[in-house]
Amino acid sequence: MKMNESSGGQDKKPAGNHKRPFSSINYGMDTSPEGRLVIREVLNATEAGLGNGETPIFPISVFQLKAGVNYNVDDPNYDLFRQACRVSAKRLFPNFTNVDAPYNLQYYKEGDYNSVVATMGCRTRVMSNVNGPEQSGSRGNFSFVTINLPKLALEAKGNLDEFFRLYDKYITICHDYLLFRLKTIEEKHVYNFPFLMGQGVWLDSDKLKPTDKIKDVLKHASYSIGFCGLAECLVALTGKHHGQSETAQELGLKIVGHLRKRTDEYTKLETRNWTTFGTPAESTAGQFQRANRKVYGIIKGVTDRDYMTNSSHVPVYFPICAHDKIRIEAPYHALCNAGHIAYIEMDGDPTKNISAFEAVVRAMHDADMGYFSINHPVDRDPVCGYTGIIANECPHCHRKEIIRGTFHIDRL
């Protein structure tokens, strides 16, 4: 089991880096009796909920899928995978991460838990490291900057050459900004980060004294350039998004692939872990949209909604079957080595058919998606606070007046 922390949580109250820590736990791979016990009880606690049956958000719960460990019926932890599906069908958590995806499997070494991919619940992924051990533990993302793709498309007025010229310009600006930020942070001392550095949590920080600067150990971090609004960008450039057109899909992969090419080049040139990010910032999707609408007005399929579509998702309002959504979004996961996620929406109460729920999880795994989850309506009793699937009456206080389907995670 791994526990990750980040300053990128959804709680907006100020703390160490503007926000309170965002915590996640990754589990599912330990086949020892003790490890299986811990996994089972974490799932039991998630299923039970909090005091009034509320669905717990933090720590984000992530189940690691691996053939030979828990994915096949005869695997030693298959029963725990089945339990994870049952709990997620009720609580929306755990999410699932795919150790078998080629870009994760290349790091996997049997028996070495540090080689197993672990992700933040906000989709942040850290694995490759040009300056030391390649692992997800004891490391993190230094920071990321997000590019407003629809703005570039609108500025380019549909001209692809002009779009890519602007794209390169802003990739360079993002790169330079992150180095400027680094120049400030790397001068800080271990005592400025009493837990992360002072307790030796960060890789190699245990070799430093409290008065040492942290510059040398930040070489293990990833430095990420992200993007938002691919779907709206494609509509502005081609008239259709990648869920509507194979031509748009090809262009979408070219756009994200170009960013990955640039970050890979920075990695080789600077010996620093530059990566491409399918940005998770839901608030950014709204801020970008408002800014675009102010300049360009309301444009159908581009700025006519309150939020642009997050990262490389097919828009949630677009009617599409799960199979096609998975097929379209999966290739972007291999390109976004700093983090990615996919969501499938299920109607009704998935707890009534766990096998169908598991089948969707398997489809996402088999398509080589790296991190994914299934959303579904969850009900809330506004009086007692119970959150979960409610049939005819609240199982906590037995009221019959409820609010239906109000709780979804990252639907942008």
C-alpha cells in the first residue's frame, strides 16, 4: 500500500502551497495474509462510510490492477478486486490504476513495491526518473502549468500552422515559468518543509541537514506542462471533437503527442523529468472558459458551456457508448506520462449488477488505460446527511424525501 500527498487537492483553504494536502492510498498488490487483511479492511471502511454514512473523499482510494495478482479469477487477490468493484459501485471509490498498461509495466519488478505504479487521486503520476531510481514512491510533481488549447485554436482562426506556432510559443513560456518557479523554491531549506524533507519522506532528503538547501533533491521531481479543453480546441479547428470524427481524433493525438515530444526533448536536454499532463484542475476549466468567452463571445461547441472539457475527455454531454469512449480516450493515457484519468458514466444502481460494473473496469484495463473510474448517481438525504444509494427510504434515518444523483467526481 502506498500513500501519496500533494498540495493539489480540491480543498481551497490556504495551507503549505495554497491548499491543504490531497492524500491518496494505492493498494491491491500485497498477497501476504497481513497485506490482504489491510486491503480488505480499507475496503470495508470505505463501504461503511463516515458517521452518518457519508461517502469519504479523502484519502482517495485507488485499487491497483495486475494480472497474476488480482485480475484473473484464479489470482490470489481476485476476491479483493471483486470487493473493490462492489465498494466502488456503492461509493464511487476506489478508483483503479492499471499496472499492466505498457507504460507502467515497463517499470514493474515482481516483489518490489516501489516499482508498482501509484497515482494521486487527482491523476498525478510519477514513474520515470533520469536522475535516480524510477519509482512512484518518495517523489512528486514539483509543479505544472496548463495551456488553454481552445484559446490557441480561436486565435489561429482554424489555421493549423498558426495553431502549432502559437502552441510552441506557449509550451516554451510554460517551460520557462516552471524554471523561474524552481529558481525560487530550490533556495528553500529542509526546515521549510519539516515533514516532506525533515522526515526524509522525499527521495534523498534523509541525507540532508535541516539547514541544507533542497536544490539537489528536487532533481527527482517531475516538471509538467498540461493542457485543458482538447475537445473544444478540435471543434474550433475542425468543426467536430474527437468523439464525433476520426479526423478530429487523429488531430487530437497529434496535438497531445506534440506536447509529449517537446517535454521529452526538454528531459534529454536538461536531464530533468519534464512530463506531459492531462490537467486535473476543474476550476481552471471554468476560468479558461470565462476568459475565452469574454474575448471571443459565445461559440457553439467551444465557449457555449460554463466549463470547457477537462484534458482529453470526450465531452460528458456527448452521447456515446462506453466502448467507444474507452477506445477514443485510451491512447491519450500513454502520451500523458505526468497523469491521466478516464471516467465512464453508469445509469441506475450498479450495486445491483457487480458483474457488469467489473466488465466496464476490465474494458478500461484491457484498452491500456492507466487510471480510471466509474461514475454513477449517488443520493443524499439533506436532513441526516447520509450519502449513498437510497431506494425508497434513507437507510440511516428512514426518511423518504431525498435529493437524487447529486454527487459525481470530476465530470468535466
